[in-house]
Amino acid sequence: MRCVVVAGTNSGVGKTTVALCLSSALRERGYEVQPFKVGPDFIDPTHYFEWAVNLDPFMMGEEGVLKSFGRWMRGKDFAVIEGVMGLYDGYRFTSFSSTAHVAKILKAPVLLVMEPKGMSLSAKAVFEGFRRFDEDVNLVGVVFNRCGRRLFERLKGIFGDLALGFLPKLEELEVGRRHLGLVLGREVRRDWRRLAEIAEEHLDVDRIVELSEIDFEASEEEGDERGGLRIGVPFDEAFCFYYRDNVETLKRLGEVVFFSPLKGEFVECDLYYLGGGYPELYDVRDFAKFIGKEAFEGKGIYAECGGMILLSRSLNVEGRRVRMANVLDIDVYMTDRIQALGYVRGRVVRRNPFVSGEFRGHEFHYSYAVADDDVKFAFETDGRGIRDGLDGAMAYETLAGYVHIHLFSTIFHYQK
């Protein structure tokens, strides 16, 4: 099996661009490529030709990382793992749950992406600092992003065989941004063959392939025992923040049906999983009416962040009040500043239809919620939550909160 981790010196250095180009070139060469993303990010995984899988030791545990990697590499022969932030940036200013941590768990080689603007010999000093900081990390080479050929040739004289290529600054490689990060992959039109051509022209793909072999065997196929529920998952530009492993966990309960509310697709199911996304950017009032009716009829609904907003009484955006499903006695207000960002530890403090015990997850939102005094909460967390660390608002057979829980970290079920 082959695997390469595409890490960076820092956020914004071009990890996604390098990983996309490299993945495209490998596919054109005939490899069955599986993309992965370190950390809790929902957006970067949407930019690949196949929905990338998150690997996050904080939320999944080291065994969870190995389990997920083994599951998704069945039938694949090359893993490209896009890192998060800088190589060693992890939980609370440690390297725990960092790109380096994941690389060590998998014993995978690491390719460092660096932007050499304003540097010459100092670029080597930066690289050597990363290499010597933790010698258990197998840092095999560097790719320079937004770098011209002339500068690369000079840097290659300094780095020698460690210099595995460069990417010039090209308009076709730039990706737009919005308040939660990059725009979604489905909003970008890509010519995958062109990305492969760029990689073959500027990266030493042959050498990267040589360095990528790891000693890892994909896990055996799991049993296909599933429940009989029909589980609806809205999936489009408005509701798109899901971990692939969470969706696979849901499949133990029954058949998962994806549908697009923005296309007017409303599918009646036994249970709904409403992920996060951008409900504030689209007209979701018809879907709010539909899901409200389903909630009032006692259907099971588990919702996170944007899904919780849909279930609220109202969404207030720039002084405009938009009526939502009115399932929860909560009003939500969008802001132009981050209201919560980071990992969350939590525990269940009130019996609910879905989650038991402790859990781990992630919060990232530009809104805050105002809940009526009589709203009941299922969770206590060390994050912001809906109110003072309380999260998981309950009503009917509905459970909804700001925290995105990774289902590897808890017991997830459905019991009325």
C-alpha cells in the first residue's frame, strides 16, 4: 500500500492545492486513490473527486484512526492525506491530534508544503527545524507553493533530493473563500486532467511514489447487518457538513437516503440526520415546514449546527427575521465574527433518543442562540454550546445542538 501525508508549515500555505494536483496525477497513472483529511474540517474534504475521510485522533482516538483508514483503503492502493494547519499544530498548543500525530499513527511519509516568498537559505533552516523537531516523523521532502521555476532551481541547489517540486501561482489553482473557510468543492469547476498535467510538469511524481510505500493492510470487509430504518440525510449546498464515518455508522440502523432540499426534494423517512452547512445563505423555508411537520409527528431527528438552526424558531440575519421550523424554542442570530471554534468534550446529562455516555466533537459557527428558559438540554460540554456549555436541545423526538459529534467517540442509537 502507498500513502503520503501532505503537510504544511502553516495554514493557507497550499496543502489542498498540492494534494489535489498530486491526487489527480496519481489517478491518471492508474492508482485507486483514497483522499483523507486530518482534523475536523468539513469543507476541504468536498474538494476531492471522492469525498475525503476525516482522520482525527482527538475525536476518534488512535484506534479509530487506524480503523477508519483500514476501512476506507479496502480496494484502494494509494492514500493521499491532506494535513491541517502546520505540521505540529494540534489540540491546545500541543502536537496531539496534529498532522504529525496522524502520520506517526500510520507510519506514513510526510511531504512538507512551504511558500518560499522572501526566503533563500532560510527556507532550508525552516525545513530542518520541522525535520528535527520530532525525528519520529518521517519528513521525506518539500514542495514549494506559489514559486517560480527560477527560484525553485536555486532552492533545489540548497535542498538537493529533498526538493520534490513546486507549483507556480496560477489562477486556475486558486480557490474562493467565505466565512467558514473555502467555498465548497461542488461550487468549483475543476479540470482534473489539467490538475494532473500541472502536477506532472512541476512535481517529481515518480520520486513521491517511490517514497510512499507503507506497511499497512486494509481491514477485512465488515458484516452487513443493518436495521430496518429509512434514514434521511439532506445533502446540498445548504446542508453539507458530515463526517463520512458518521454516515457509515448510521447505516447500521438502516438505509441512508440522501436528498437535496434546495432542489425541492423532501423524502419521508423514519429518522433524519441534519448536518451543518449554510442555511443562512439559502431559502430553506419550505424544508423548514416539511421537517417541522415530521418532528411534530414524532419522527426521530438528530441535528447539528446548521441543522439545529433549521429546527429553531427563527434565524435572524442582518436585521431580517426568517421563520424556521419552530421545533425548538430557540432564536438564532448570525454575526460577522466567530462565536465558537475548537474541539469539544461532552457528556450526556439527560436521557435522549440518540446519544449515551461521553462524546467528543467540534464547534465552528458564526451564530449564537437564545433559548427560552424552559428548554431542556441533553449535553454538558466544555465548549460554548447553545447556552453556557449546555447543548443538545430536546423536543418531541428531536435532539439538536451546535456540537458536531464524531460518532466513533460515543454510543449512538435510536430509541423512542
